[in-house]
Amino acid sequence: MTKVALLYTDLFLKHKAGNFHPESPLRLETILKRLSQEDLKNLIEFYPPDRATKEEILWNHTEELYNLIASTEGKPYFSLDPDTATNEYSFEAALYAVGAQKRALKLLLEEGYNYAFALVRPPGHHAERDRAMGFCLFNNVALAAYYAKNYYGLKRILIIDFDLHHGNGTQRSFYEDPEVLFFSTHQFPYYPGTGNYNEIGYGLGRGFTINVPLKAYCGDDDFIFFYQNLLKPIAQQYKPEIVLVSAGFDSLKGDPLGSLQLSYQGLSVLIKIIKEIAELSAHGKILLTLEGGYNLQNLAEGVATIIKTLTNKEQVTIPQELSPSSYSLTLFDKISDLLNFKNYWEV
């Protein structure tokens, strides 16, 4: 199907982490308002998410963490760390944020959709096995990978994370797992402090974590250079059966929490490259999940840009000539030397 399936419930608006917290319901409200406009409403179809079970959450998290988050139900406010808090609805919202991945995969793998976008709160990519952090309670995209593994038997899963902040929780979930290839572009050094280029996995998972730690003020040419010249050749070897995307819009220029300079046009090129990767081996199947982004206009127009690019409503050309920074060129050489483009990824 050419439409993008959107996973959403009003419960996601009820989760709040306190007054004046940057990860607020207004983020989703702004996206929903943009989606109602004439240029988008015929390109999308809304679906309610499933509710994740405890057994499913425990694929990626400890029972202690599950019980801690569950204990916050009904409490108006509970602080998990200086950045991360819950209210009386947060536990239930987190279960449906994970369950949105389950429903999205069913739409992709059983019901004919090529593209699904889980518009969820709370976000997930910082949540570790035993710790909620960075506004995240459970790791939505990591659990999407477990759904793909455990319910559909997939063994080559590509996770792409273009959030401004490194997805430490996702990385650690699969650091020794060759069935999940994790690729991340992010501002570095920055919160949470992980994601340097020499973090490439361990044991059987060596080479299946690829980090691109961009410095502040890197922009379109830097992003496109790495997606076209690093991610795409590796993905061509790896041949993913599905592509999962942690879609964080704080990499866009003007976000109050970061200093990367990606434009809407640059984002559109990244999505086109991701589409090409998915079309090569994954029957075009892409599941995107909302992560960060704290400039409301960027959230609204970033989501709109992705939907238009996926549905071919915007004609996108990948630039043949790029001018990445000298930092990025040096970083590319360092990553290439470290990986040595060995056949880690051959099927």
C-alpha cells in the first residue's frame, strides 16, 4: 500500500513528566495538527496500537524495571532520574508505545503496508535493560526488533537511529547480537556520552554496531555522506529483512537541545536512501518510531517530510557531489579502518 500506517492513541497525550518538561504532549499535538492538513491526510491511515504484555517487555528489560514502572501507575508524579519522570498514565502509555511496534509489524508483514510510523510517547531509545533514562521508560525500537525476531523469525534486522542523542539503550540491547545491525548518527560528545566511533559491538556482534559521532554544526552534506557511503554499502552486504528507524527530529536545525544542522531537504534525502536500502532486500518494509525533537515546527514538518518522501509526493534526488566537513572525512577514514570493510555483514 502506498499510504503510511500511523500508530496512535490519545493515551500518548496523557503521559507527562512534569510541568515545563521538554518531552510534553504538545509535541504530539503539533504533529497531529499538521497531519490533518489537506496535503497529508490522504497519504496516511491511523490504527490503534496493541498493548504490550509483561512477557514481551521482559524480552528486553528486567523484571525489576518493569515492576518499578508499573508501581508508578496512579501516582501523579514519580521521578526516575533527574530527566525522567512519570504520572499516573505513564506506565499504560509505555505499554501501548511498545505495543504500537507489534501492531505496526503486523501491518507491514501481514497486511500489505510498506511503511508504518509509530507516533508514540514516551520515547524509548535511551531505556536500558535495567534502567529508564533520558525521558524513556521502555525501549520501543529494541522491542520492535524482538517482535520481528520472536513472532516473525527475522534474523537480519537493521536499526537506523538519526536522533541527535545516541541510542545507548538500543546499542546495549544488541551489542553482542549479529541478528541486529545498529547504525547511529548523533551529536558527540553529548548526552548520554556513549556512541564513539570505536564502539562497534562485541563477540559475535563485532561489526554490527556502527556509530557516526558527528560534531556540533554538522549539516546535510555530512549526514548524506555517511548514509550514502557508509550505511548503504554495509546494508547491501547485510541484506536486512526489515528496517527499523528511531526517528528523532532534534537533529534538525534549530532544536533547543542540540546543535546539528540537518534541513528538511537533507532529511528527505536520508529517507530516500533508507527507502532504497529497504527495497533491496526487505521488500520495502520500514517501521519508524518517534523519538526526540523539541522544536515544534521541526516535529510537524519533519514528520510531514518523511510521509511525503515515503509516498513519493516529493521528488528527491540524492546529490552526486557533497562537501562534508574535514572532520567527517577524517571520521569516515577512522570508521573504515576500524571495520576494514570486512565481510561481517555477508549473508
